Amino acid sequence: MFLVCSAPTELLQVANRWATLREKGGTMVVDLVERWSVDQQAEVFSRLSPRPEAPFRIIATSRMSQARLRDEARLHEGLAQWWDNRSVDLPPLRARPEDLAPIVDAMIHRLLRRAIRIEPATWQALHAHGWPDNIRGLRRVLDDALPRLVEDRLRPEHLVLNPLEPPSLQHLADRSFAEMRNTVEAWYLRRLLEQTHGNISEAARRAECSRKVLRDRLRRHGLYRSMPGPIEGPLETTASYARETAAVEGWPGVISMSDEPSMRERSRRAREFLLQAGVLVPRRSWPWPPPPRGRRSHA
């Protein structure tokens, strides 16, 4: 019997399996043991005391070393004696790309019970990802991608990878300097826009560069949208695009009309676009073009 508990609350759900484990033996996996309190670990130890007639194993996973768990008093003494000198340090997934293929094949076989074809571009995308959550992140991506398969082929467009997660340094080490720089720069700019909520001025201040330099780099990686044209089609489908564009462009809630000739058309188009999409609520009527300034002539 193989039993996995990924959260302490699952102890109540598997209470009816304690007797089976004690009588017939098996394996229990305590996932992320540092999230379990010492009392919860003591309950596991008391219920699953080892017996010669029914041998079983208790395996724990942790992002902390066994010495650190003991120093911070996060590990039950009985379990610590079981695991003494039996710990295995497993490097993160990004540090062992040669293990990615067998892990992916095993996960797909477990989920689909059949073999599928994985295209080379898909393998390249998987190897290029950093996987900060290791196996958990890979399992989430595959769980989301497999229901969208067509003709039992896993294509790159089936993968939903978080662009804010860092790329794999091991994969970049085998690339040219230009490819490495472009990949890292694109990831940095995406994180910068996310942290500043699309505010170009704040992003330029944090990057310690001018707005022009930042806009040029964003355009180079396809992260900067130019001024949109008139809305075509139903407004409901363009409201989200208008909000995203307003965030990337750094437009404020109410766009001021500049008197500079080069900015008049841009300001007018921006305001009309946001008004039509329902993002900008009109406060008052804005005459456009503005009335001529100067001395009035009276007849």
C-alpha cells in the first residue's frame, strides 16, 4: 500500500487506512514535513510504530536539511531516529535536466495510461524553463496540458508556462551569448512590469534608465504595445485589452490633453479608446479641438 499525505489535514481523511498499513505494511509519504507540527508528527509515529510482522516505510520530503529541522525543533525525535543517516539530498530539477525526460514520461503514463508523442519543440520549452517548484510545478503544467491534446501529440502551445518564472541557467549555458542575454532580459522586463503594475515611469526608475530606453527594450521583446486604433467589434471583447494597454502604456485614470501638437492626436485617441471600452468614465465634456486662444474681437 502506498499512501501520500501532502497536508496535515489529510490525516483525518486517511484514518481508516491506518489499520491496513499496520497489518499489511506499505509506504507512507509525508510531503513537506516542515509544514507539519510536532504533535501531528507524533500522531503519525504513534499510529505507525514499526512491527516485524508488517514492515512498512515512512518517507518524508522537505525543502530543509535534516540538521536544520532538528536545530529548529521541527522534527519529532522518534521520526528523526528512523531517518537518522538515511537522508538523501536531491538537487532541484533545474540542476538535473537529464532526469526531465523519464519524469515526464512517467507522469504522462500515470495520467493517460498510454504513450504519446512529444515534439522536439516541446522538449526544448520544458528544458528552457527554470521549474522553481520542481516536480510540483512540472506536474501542474502536465495536468493542465494533457486534456488539450490533439492526435496524442504534446505541442509547445499546450504548455502553459508562467513567464514570470526564471529560465533555466543550465539550458542557457549551452546557448550563445546573444540568446542568453535576450532570454534573461525578456524575463527581467516581464518581472519589472509585473512589479510596477505596468507603470513605465516607475519601471524606468527601478531599472535606472530613461523611459525611451525602456520602451525600446520592451518593443524589442514584444512587451510594449503602441497606441491602439479605433475599436472594431463588440466593446465587451476589447475592455480587457484596453485595461491591459492602459497599464502597459502607463496612462492615468484621466488623460490630460496636451497642448503640444505631437501629443494632441495621441491623447485624443487614447481617451476615445478607453471611453469606448468603458475603462475611462467621462467626467465632463472635453471640447476638441480646443477653442482658439488669444484676444477676442468684438464686432
